Amino acid sequence: MSTMIKATNLSSLETCDSFFNRINLSLPFASVVKAGDLEDYGIPCTTNDRICVSQVLLCRGQSFSLRFRDAAIDLANKYINQGLKCLVVESHLHLTLWYTR
């Protein structure tokens, strides 16, 4: 694979140098990705508090039970409408919002 995701524990003052471009964080609506897909690219999103995707540093936010999928996506869309970059990551147990702060 020619693309790469870089997991990191950067401080908020450091830059994010990920070259993973498969997720467009500039869409006007939330994207939902599988945690396993991120982990396949080297992002341990189940253990880190910050991840770097498409050269954007995202911080772990609220998690939702899978049965509250619509609520998670609605909240992610609210963050996006407020100008934040936001991603919903789905694991086998829950959905977690990741967003810029």
C-alpha cells in the first residue's frame, strides 16, 4: 500500500505529518470508518488519545453504544457544522468521535 497512517501521541502544539489520504475530513457530513481499518494502517485508535489522519490531528471524544449510532453521527455533524473536523470510528463495541479541538 502506498498510503500510510501515523499514530502519535503529539502535544497540541506539534504538527501532524500523516500521509493517509483515504478519509476526506473536509466533507460537510460525518464519515464513519471501522477501527480495524485504521489499525490496519497503523493507527491504534482503540488505545491512543490522539490520532493523525489526512494531516489532521484528531483527539478522542465521546463514545456511544452501537445502538446509538444515529446520535453519534448527529453529534459529529454538529461538530462539523461548527467548523471542526470530525470522524466517527466504529469498533465492535462502540462508536467514538474523533475531532479537532
